[in-house]
Amino acid sequence: MKKQILPREFYWHDDVVALSQALLGKILVTKIDNQLTAGMIVETEAYRGAEDKASHAYNHRRTARTEIMYAAGGVAYVYLCYGLHHLFNIVTANKNTPHAILVRAIEPVEGIPVMLKRRNMQKLHPKLTAGPGVLTQALGITKQLSGASLTKSPIWIEESGVKISPKEILAGPRIGIDYAQEHRLLPWRFWIKNNPFISDLKSRGQNSRFQ
């Protein structure tokens, strides 16, 4: 069966919170240096543009770095956090509405030996891709991909054939946004219940095969 890449139109919804949940179970793929790697998206965070105090575009802020957030949905927004970690975000909604979704964790499904080499690890473990800074390292994502279309090589998102039911999706406050005042408590982080690759240990549940 031919793999179906999500079209740009998939991302053109104004409801970034709903779209963050819809992305769970989809497959994030990269082809870097002719090496294919992929993982199922298992954790996301929604950032609701100009009205969200946690967003880089809060109050319609525009900088050279964040200008890509104002593009029509379906492109990558990648930035360097604390000078150490690249974080991968998906720009959503229509042009000039700077909504974005941070991909926080993936479950590896393809190219695992390549991921292990990039992460300097010997065996499969949640530490490989359980976190926004490590999943980008495993997939070879850097800020050079910021602005890239998510419908073609070197980075795209596919249907997986996996249907995540609403009962399997849990929600809670986003992580690492204490500066966002009252918005830090909004339940806009979503994850697949009991998945072992969730970035937050408390969210993984007790049935992880890695525990």
C-alpha cells in the first residue's frame, strides 16, 4: 500500500488544539544524507499564535526567526533552544495566523540504526526520541529545515493507518513555559496514553516495556 503524505490543506485549520490531537499517530519522516528515518508522533503541544503568551508570536511579535510562523500552514518552524537543541514545530492555519505545533516525542518506526548512531546510543530506549530536543537529533532535523514544506523530501508527515481513539489521548499543561503566566496551565499538551516514548516520565504509565 502506497504511503499517503498529508497534504498542505491538512494543516490549514484554525483550531490548532484539535490539530495537535489529530497529528498523534501520524508518521514524521526525514531523508537526510540519503538516510531515511521515521517515527510515529506520540506527543504534541499546541501554540495558539498572537493570543497565546507561550507562543513566539504572542501579541503579533515578528522577528527574522519567527517570520515563518506567519506562512500558510504545512511548513516547518525549527529553532535552536538555549543554543543546544533544535526544536521542530509545524506551522498551521492560514497565512498570517501564526499557530504552531511542537512535536515533543516520537516512537521510532524506521531507520532505527541511523537514529542510534546520531544519538550515540547502543540500543532502542525512550531516551532515543522521547523529547523535542532528542527527536530532532535522531531524525537529523536542524534549523536549516526551517521553512521547508512538510509534503516532500527531506521532511514530511504521512498517514500511518493507526487510528488513535479519543480515549487514548490525554491532555495536560505544556512543559517549560513558566514565563507564560496564566497560559502555562492551559491543557494544550497531548499524548498517547501509556506510550513508552512520551517525554514526561509521569505521563508514560506503568506498562512500558522499557521499565
